[in-house]
Amino acid sequence: MVTIKDVAKKAGVSISTASYAINNDPRISKETKERILEVAKKLNYHPNAAARNLKRKRTNNIGVFVDGFTGPVYPRIMEGIHAGSRRNNFNIIVSSGQSAKTLLLERQVDGAVVIDRSLDDDTLIHIAKHGIPIIVLDRYISGNNIFTSMINNEEVSYELIVSMIKKGYRKIGYVAGPVTSFDNLHRFKGVVKALTEYNLPITYYYKGDFTKASGYRIGKELIESGGDIPEFLFCANDEMAIGILDSFRELNVKVPEDIAIAGFDNIDLSMYCTPKLTTVAIDRVKWGEELAQALIDILVNNATSINVNTKGEIIYRESC
């Protein structure tokens, strides 16, 4: 096996100079580096990746930290991150909560994509300060070495509500996710912006938690209460919308004739429920690939900023 010592000897330089060239160190001239790299190529020299990582204290691991693993949304993002990481010879480690915190503190990952609210801002700021770049989703954190990637929640929600107003709907309701959710907050901001712009009341607001069960409960209570009901319901995600559809079907409420519904996420089930659900599609696999590439650019190419934001696309179907 050809070693760095062989390359140095053949090139007529010291071992340290040969190492600088192989590792693209700026301390040597361009001409010297090119000559050494040409020798390395002719000798078919391949650096020992494990040794290089040890020296640099790099693991070639990317952490993907998710608050629970249920639901149809996170797996798509992880699929994309995995594909983008493998393309660049990085591995991913998926974890959450205290285990994720331990991985970060023990530097078992080189960087992380965080979708886990249990990892608090102060912890992430502290870890990022010590050289581990972090990309956060579903919140904004200001700090060195911390980056935010987000969906254009407010803009696309505004666009959807305006399109419903133009269809003639005036009594428009919002089924919210958790109040701690950045996505939920900005989707609601889009709703408020549209209703305010068209001088419509913000009357119909229902508290859910992103689960199908909470949607089912809201739908059932809405109809059985016998009170005033909206003409159109915008749900902060598809799962709650599908839960509402289930309750309406049991109560013989017709969608969209009696009340129209839309969701957000374009999960697989949204295409196969009855009626098919109008929703906002996010290409989460592509988003995940771009997140991985951005993180690797920071680690390998010393990038100091990222531009990884994804746009939603309204998919009009049968529910409104």
C-alpha cells in the first residue's frame, strides 16, 4: 500500500509538506501542491479516511434529531437527508431527546439537523458555539453557527385563503396545531393576513394538536354543538383535516356541499380519502437532500450561510 511517505519521497518534499498538499492546506504554494498531487495520482495514493477524520476530529456523521418518529412527514425529510448524506460519503444518526443531546455534547456527530423541540435553544447555541453547525426547522434561533430552514408557511396559507375567498367563502375557520409550533404560528399568520385584507372576521378558531384524533374531536364537537359553523375550514395539517372528514362522514355532513376543508402537507392519505383533500404540497425529500448538502458545505467547504427554504404548492382537489 502506498503511503504519504512514499509520495513525499517521490516528490522530493518532506512528509509534512506532502500532507499539506493532500489536505489542501494554504501553507504551500499552488505549484508545489499541484506537483505533489500529480505524484500522488501516479502512485495511486489514497489517503486513509479514518486517520484523516481522527486527526481532524471528524466523524463523518450527521445527526438528524426528531421529536418522535410517528406520522407521515418526518420520514420524508429523513429520506432526503439520508440520500444527500450518502452522496457525500456521510452517515446519518437519527435520535431524539436526551440521546440526541448526548450525541452533540460528546461530539459524535459533525453537524445536525434539528426538528426536536426538546432540545432547547440555549443547549443548541452552546453546542454550536463549540464548533458543531446546526440547522433548525420549525423555529428560529439567532446564534453563531446556527442556521434556520423553513417553509413559506405564511405566504402559501395566505394564497390558499385568498383563493377560497374568491370562490365565495366568507365564514372561514382555522384548525390550529400546537401553539409551540413555528409552522402552525406562521400558517395562522397567513390566514389572519388574508381575512384582515378582505375585512372578514377571525371568528372560527379551533385548537388541535396535529393528530387525526384531535381533528376528529373538533369535527364532532363543531357539528354536535349546534352552533354557528364556518363555510370553509383550513387545517394546519392533513392529519387533522382527515380526522374531521371522518367525523363529518359519521354525522352525514357533506364535504364540500355543507362545509369545505383543506389541509397542509399533502400526505399520501390526502389523495385517497373521501373526498380527496385539497392541501399544500411540500417536496420534503428534496428539502432533506438540500439540508444535507448545506450542512456538508458548511463542514467541508467552510460555507458561512445557507439558503435552504422550501415553497409549498396548493393542490386543489375535491374537498373545496
